Amino acid sequence: MNSDYPSLTTELPYIEDSATLFSRIRDYPWPVMLDSANTSPDIGRYDILAAAPFITLETTAGTTQITRHHSKECVTSDPFLLLNDILSDYKQRKTDLPFAGGAIGYFAYDLGRYLEVLPEIAKDAEQIPDMAIGIYDWAVIVDHKLKRCWLSSHGLDPQTHKIWPELLQKLNLPKTEQTAEAFTITSPLTSNFDESTYKTAFRKIKTYITEGDCYQVNLAKRFEVTAEGAPWFAYQALRKQNSAPFSAYFDTGSVTIMSSSPERLLRVDGDKVETKPIKGTRPRDLNNPEKDRQLAESLQASLKDRAENLMIVDLLRNDIGKVCEPGSIRVPHPFALESFATVHHLVSTITGTLANTESAVTLLRACFPGGSITGAPKLRAMEIIEELEPHRRGIYCGSIGYIGFDGNMDTNITIRTMVFSDNRLRFWAGGGIVADSDADEEYQEVHDKAAAMINLVKFLQ
């Protein structure tokens, strides 16, 4: 059977480490690498590399600036629906590649303020756009299962045809040693919760749960250092320490995101919808295989963790049900164990059939932000988060991913994610608090989840 590729497609030599290819195109504007880290033949199959979008969208304080090459306009419409309209203007057929042009970028947690009325209590320390999306006409696709690689485009932007020979030349260069770069931490690590203030917020959440306001609230702690140098160097170190299937590197010029997320938010393939919430965590002990196995088994057997996971499964079934065909929602794989570099997780899979009147973007809008990082019920949990966390989350607990011109989508939840802007490097970790949560255990879980990023900071000092 002949393969179906976009009209402008050239096969490239396969290189196992996609970072080598990405280093050859990251000097273009808005470079992005959706990095599966080659973690498994299924969820770790593809890497997507792109740069030089022909349209960019940046949303700040209710206004989206749309840049098309050298022209700019500002609009105040719903950023999700604005993106949906732009993608519909460039709709293309589905091909055998997972992505051949479309939207790639981030949706910050605080983009949820455009969908729900929330109090404004937490400090906005990030000062970065709530949404930054590039519309990319070309991409490099690396298939680790077939061990093949392509540069592909539908050729919608005239500029693509002009730079195609240059791209091929860059991507076909023989493998050489990369120029030495550095990224250096220049201050001690600080956080916005110490153990005492965290436990005060924890007790407040337990009171809200007892009074019937909510069933679960995700409480997160932010860490910060100052730093200087090339964040690409830091990301390469992070992916070695904490490889994860929904990792990403994205640089808009003003902010750089380095994500080693283990969690999928939403995937759309044709009309098939999938979400995979994580709830339930144990640390790993790679130096003691027997203890590591016991930790995994204790997680699988934990009624508390299963109950916590089930709360979020119910929330997400409701969220995707808003835009899926009635009766199509299924939970084929509840409470599955997935193990990563530093932690074991309990992961459930929920599926549905997207209604033919909806799109990947309207699905994302209906589910945003992801229920696994808010709590239940979602709106009340978000109100409590705003009250108790000292700073707005920004990109943390938002999403990074792609939405193709063919309507397909894959997005992560931006946990285990570092954000570099204005010489400040920030990262977060949190966990869901329920009625029978223990304050000491929850505080330790936060640090278990942050371990890879804390270790990276120590490595870079």
C-alpha cells in the first residue's frame, strides 16, 4: 500500500536522538520540539519539530495579538474560538503523518479565566502571555517505531517554498559535536510555600471538604531560582534525568518552556477522543528493585488513591461528554500503573467519539484546564486554588501540544515543567488533597514530584 504524505514531503536520514535535528533548526523563530523521549513504541513513537510559524497568536489580558509575517492586529474575541477559526481557514486532509502543519504552542492554566469568572487574589508573577500559539507550515516528523524521518508540509505559506532547500541542507548535515553551551543557576532555590504555610493551606482545604464545598483540591508549590545562559542546555539535561512521553521544548523569544510531562490531556485522531488523567503517586527506589516493586504494588492497592483517581475520571467523563456523541464515553483502562524516572503513577484512560459538530479546539475548550490538576468540582476547586496559592500558576497545569490542519490533536498537561523568562527559572509541583489526605504525606509527595527538577538545579549550580 502506498503511503499518503503531504505534497511537499522529503524523507531524511533517521537519527535516534531528535535533539540533534532540533539543534539545526532552533535558530529560526519560535522553535518547538514535541518530544516523546522515545519512551515506548506507542506513546513514545513520534517526535515533532517545527519552527518559523507564518502566524503567531499571543493572548494577554483579554487581547490576542495576531502576527502574520510583518503585519499585526489585536482582537478581543475568545482565544480558543479565534484559534478554531484560523485553523478552519487552512483545513487539510488527514495523511499518514501525525502532523504536517497546524497549531503548536501553549495554553496557560490562567487561560481558564476566559472561560470562568474567578476571583483575582494570587499574584501574577509570571507576566507572560496566557496563550502563545504558532501556526506552522512545515515540521520534521521522527518515527521511532519505523526508524524513519520526514520533512513535510502542505506548502500553504509561500515562504516555505523559499526556505525548503535551506531546511534540507541544515537537516542533512553530518552529525557533529554541538557547540558547547551553558546554563548556570545564579541564586539559591526559593519557594512560595514552606512546610508551615503549606500545612496551613492544607488544613483550610480539609475544612472546605468537610463543609461540603468540594471533594478534592490540587494544591501546588512554586520553586524559583535566577539563571543565565542557554535554556536548551538545561532542557537536554532535564530530558536525560527525567524522560517522559509528553515532553516539550518551546521558545517564543520572550519565554522558554522545558516540559518533561508524563501526562496526556487530550488526544484526537479523526473522531476518536482520549484523555489519560494521572492521580496517585509513589516515589521510585531504583537502587532497590524489591522496594521499588513494593512501592508500585502499594500504589495499585491503595483505596485512597483509587478513590482520588475515580473522582477525576468522573469529572473528565463529564467534560468530554459535553462535546462527544451521547453514550460514547468509555473507561477502558482504569487505574493502570505507569512508571517514570522518579515516580510511579496511577493512570486511567477515558475515550469517546467527538460529535461531528465539534472540533479538537472546542473539545480542548470544554475540558480546560484539565481536571486532574484542579480538583472536583472544577470551578470551586479553582476558586480555592486562587485563594490559597500565593502566585498564579501561569503555564503550570496548562497544556502544550499540537492541533493539526487535519483536525487531529495531542496535548499534555504542563506538570514537571520549567519556565525561563527574564532570567528567572520557575517550576512547580502539587498534589490532590481529599478527605483522608495526610499533611506530611502530601508535602512529601510534592517534593517527590519535584525531585528531577530540584536535582537539575543542583546539577546546574
